[in-house]
Amino acid sequence: MFFKWGYYLLMNSIMFLFLFFYLIYTNEVVVIEIFLMSFLHLDVKMYFLFDWISLSFMFVVMFISAMVIIYSHEYMKEESEKIYFCYMVLLFVFSMLLLIVSPNMIMIILGWDGLGLVSYCLVIFYQSINSFNSGMITVLMNRVGDVTVMMSVIFLLNYGSMDMSSVKEMIKICGIFILISGMTKSAQIPFSAWLPAAMAAPTPVSSLVHSSTLVTAGIYLLIRFSVLFEMKFYSSILMFLSSMTMFMAGMGANLEMDFKKIIAFSTLSQLGMIMLILSLGKMELAFFHLLIHALFKSMLFLCAGLVIHTFSGIQDIRYLGSFFSFSPLISGCMGLSSLSLFGFPFVGGFYSKDLILEFIYMNINNMFVIMIVIVSTSLTMIYCMRMMYYIVWKGVFTQSFFLKSFNYFMLFPIYFLSFMVLIFGNLFSWVSFSYEDLLILSNFSKFFNLILIMISFYLFYLMYMIKMKGYMMKNIYFFLSKMWFMSFLSSMIFLKFFKKYSILSENDWKWVEEMGPGGVYYFFKKNSFFFTWLSNNFLSSLILLYVMMLVIFMFM
């Protein structure tokens, strides 16, 4: 079943790739409009928009989904509910595709809510208390974005149109709702806590959710509403929050020991970079990096899943040593995705990330943002080398008696994705992506990214030779490793507040309970002897009640 659906998705992705090339060659846009009904002054229609953005994104989403489903054939073979897992993944992909081709807010809501609901079902798939807690954080934070999307729809109702093509004037009113929606789905500060928590899902789900679907939905929405960032207010807000997200995620990844959470933090860091360049109005550049990031990050997650599967579910990187001696090819694929992640020359991520950094160096005059970007980029290289050091190079097999074998169904998707990572960056930049802005930089600024890579190698060596000592350093370490207490601030603090001070909580525990089911229970418990006597002496009690009624009527 997995292989069949993977084959269908792969064939459809190839079809969308050819359609993408055709629309690029002819410079056309196809819009399919279906009229449903007219309600008062509002025409309710269904739209399907096919342009180079939607078709290229659909190709990447369906290609990664095909690889993930083929990979799941082996990874999930011991699960009793694997059929339901397959259908949930397909429903998740369908919701994402509906969001991609929708230029209409009503259809966007359908895909948007579908992503949130199915992601909750996938996160709690393993049905443990940890999965339930993670799923609840995920769905509640995403509901904030759902509410803001619905509020923007309410504002758009006043204009009698739900189409993105007519939002240039309306965006001044509902722009803040669109911005919050994109930030919640893409896990920007202060909505970042759900992204590492969603790692409780199976690894194939993490590969799909954290590369090309759920986390990219918010960015894709903001790309479609890119006119929003022509206003300085929205641009400044997103620039500051996205740069802080990059820094926070980079520090968290360097202090995390869970393999999947390290990759989740790296995703958060790259999302911050995409949001940063999007806040500067460079929609095409943000979309370019979004596609390339989806490919190499999905490959990195699949490599992580294979390592975890081999070591029987162990995710702590301190117990995953010297994987290179067990599988050099998979270690090489993991290294390729890491090189692409920190923008090593002529690997997939280099073609977009280097261009983004050069544009930031030239166009941002805020030294605080520049320093945050430089430090975050250096942290990206350091945690990539740290991850490779612990898993690929360090020591010997610490858990060798747990090793499992893996077959072709797990290897084929990784090899195929590695091939795409190698060729997609330069192919996409040559065929479709044309960057027309002139970048004028000094020789030092031009080669600064390469210098930063070499400096990061040295910092990596120093960072793990120096041991932190002292109470203050331990507190700083704890603060940085806990995402600046983001999960506590977004969940536990509100829970404790409402449990202690909420009027509804007090009512629930007191008079509502006494007047409701608790009061009824105690009433029958206290009067049980009377009701028992009444049922055993039914005739005599009936005569007694009859006599009492006669006496009452006589004295009235």
C-alpha cells in the first residue's frame, strides 16, 4: 500500500514539474474558477491558481511525500495501525496541496484547518502521555493562527471579496491577522514552543511536517500576501522577531542532546532566515530558499530516522557513535545535507543562502540585526559539525547489540533526495529563478561567508574543549537550552494562573458541582433509607398520603 501511493505521488510530482517548465517557458498563469452561490453581496467561488510558484511548490511537496511514504513502508512495518498512518499522511498532503492552489481565503481556511487537525492526529500517533502533551501544545498554538485567519476573513467580508488579487487596500486593516497566522504556523517567537514538541511524532511525519508542509504553510501564506511588507511597520516587526528566532534556535541546537530536536531547531533557524529575507520584500528569494530547504531537510530527517531505527529507537546523540563504520553511504548523505544546511559552496543550500546573506549585508543598516544574522549563521555551522561529530565520527558503537538492518525501501528515498539536493539548487537558479537586483559588495564582504565557515570550524573546536564552570554559567546554559523558557511561558504559566484565579474554575469546584451531579448524588445518598422504606411499604404509604391530603383539604 505504501509503495503504491508513493508511486502515484511520484508520478504526479513529475507531471507538475513538466507543467512548471511549460508555464515558465510560456510565461502564463492558469486560474480555474467555479461559482458556488451568491450570498447577499458576496459571491462564493472556488479558485484554483496554477502559476510557477504553486506548481514548483506542489512538485516539491509531492516529491518529498512520495519519498516519505516509500520510506514508511519499512519504518512503520511493525506498527499495527500503519494503514491509518498512511491515510493520515495522504490527508495531510491533500490539505497542503489545497492550501497551495488556493488564491481564495475560504479555500485557504479549509487547507489551513486540515493541516492543523491532521498534524495533531499524527503527533499523538504513538499514544503516550508525552505524545498527548506534545500534540496538545501543537494544536493549541496552531489554533491561534486559525483564529486570526478567520478574523481576517471577517474583515474581508466587508469588501465583498475573498480573493488575494484584491487585497492591496484591505491588507492595511487585516494585515496584523495575516502576520500572526504566518508566525504561528512557522513557529516564530513567541510561538516557537510547538515545533520541538512535535518531534514526538514518527520520524517520517517529522520529515514531512518540518520540511515542506506544516511549517512552510505560514511562509507560503505570507509570500502570497507579500504586499504586506511594503509597509514599514509589519516589515520591522517580522525582521526583529525572525532574527531573534534564528539566534534562539541556533543556541538551542548547540545545547540539545536529542537527535530529532537538533534537526527541529535547525528547521526553526532556517525558517527565521526565510522570514527575515521575506520581511525585506524579497518574495522570490525567500521562496527559492524554502524549496531547497525542504529537500535537504527532509533528507536529513530520513537519515536521522534510519539511524534511530538502526539503534532501536535511541535518540540521544551521546549513545549514537561511529555510524560511519556501519554505513558510509548514509553518513555521506547526512554530511551532504549538513553541508547544504550551512551553505557550503556548490551544494544545494549554497545557491540560496549565500544570496540571502549577501543581500542582508548590502541592504540592512541595523547593526544589531547584522550581528544576530552573523552569529546565527556561525551557530548553524557549529551545530551541524557537532551533530556529525557525535553521530558519525565519535568513538565506537556504544549500543552495538541493538543494531537492526535496513532494506532498499529505506535507502532508495535517501539516495534519490541526495541526488536532488546536488542538482536542484543550480538547476532551479538557472531555469526559473532570475535575481535582477545588483549586489555591490567589497571583496571582504563577498568572501565573508567562506571566512565565516572557517571561523566556525575553529569555534567548534574551542567550544567543546572548554568546560562550563560556575553557578552562573549553569543558569545561562539552562536558560538557553530551554528555548528561553518559551514552552513554559506559552503553556504552564497560563495554566497555573487560570487554575488558581479563574472564576470558572472556582465555580466548577464549588456551587456548580453542588447544584449539579454532586448535589444529586449526596441527596439520594442521605435520603436512601426513606426511599427504601417508601418502596417496601408502597400501599401503606399511599394510604397515609391519601389521609394527609384529605386533612389538608378539610382545613383549607
